[in-house]
Amino acid sequence: MASQLEIWNNSSNMNLSPRIVLNIQSSSYFKDLYQYNTYHEVLQEIKNNVKNLEPWIPHTGKVSKGWCLLFKLFLMRLTLKQLQGMIKTEQKNLYIRGLGFLYIRLTTPPKKMWDWYEEYLDDTKEFEISATKGARKLTIKQFIINLIVDQRFFDVLLPRIPIPIH
């Protein structure tokens, strides 16, 4: 069996707040994801249904499909090879890549994050992370820098990175 990745800090909730975990687990869309048992099925679902990386569907209070799929991947306990496949430059779907980078930010021990992110800091491919029409696009590089520097992704509190690691 391929080796699963180490989950840093809280291995039961992906270091997410109880509010967002409860919203994900209560979502009918998330419940429908139980039919998908493989990594490739979940990636196909991302390709078909994810158009931004916002955690919430604007003006609804409902969790987004992207974050339901991110949590599904977490519950599947990605392997090293699977996560590498999600973020590699050859991966054409930028939302798969974006969810992979979020997975890293939420689950990886801070001392190992740089090893994951460093190679992509020259990536200038642009994509929309917001569902807001006309919102500014970000490059993969900008997206990763924001994940490292900011304490929040939209309104989701990210795990604290200790100062000496910054």
C-alpha cells in the first residue's frame, strides 16, 4: 500500500473549525460523495463541479462543493503520489491544483510546507479563486504566497505557522 501523508495537528478534522466541518458533513452534496471510492473519481468530480475555491457559496451560508471535495480527499487520506499528482505543473485543472495546495496548507507540518511549495513559486498560471464576478485572478505563485502569509483563506482560519518557520 502506498504511504499516507502525515497529518499535522488535528487528524480528525483537517485543522478546520467545527463550524465548517459540521456544514460539510451536513451538506447533501457531501453525503452524495460517498458513492466515490477512488482518488480518480474525486478528481473527476472536481473537474466537473469546481469553478472557484471559496469555502462558502456566496449569499447562502452553504459550504461549497470545492470544500466538500477537499474534505472528502482528506477522509481518503491522500498518499504522497496522489498529492504530488494534484499539484504538478502538468495538471491542467487549476482547481485540482488549488485544492491540493489548500490540502497541504491545512494538513502538512509547517516545517515541511516549504518543500511542497517552493517549486511552484515561479508558476504564473492564473485562475479565479473567488466566485465573485469580475474578481481579480491570482497566479499559482500569488495563491501560494497568500496561503503562507495570510492567517485566513476567505473567512476560514488557517493553522498557525510558528514564527521561526516563516
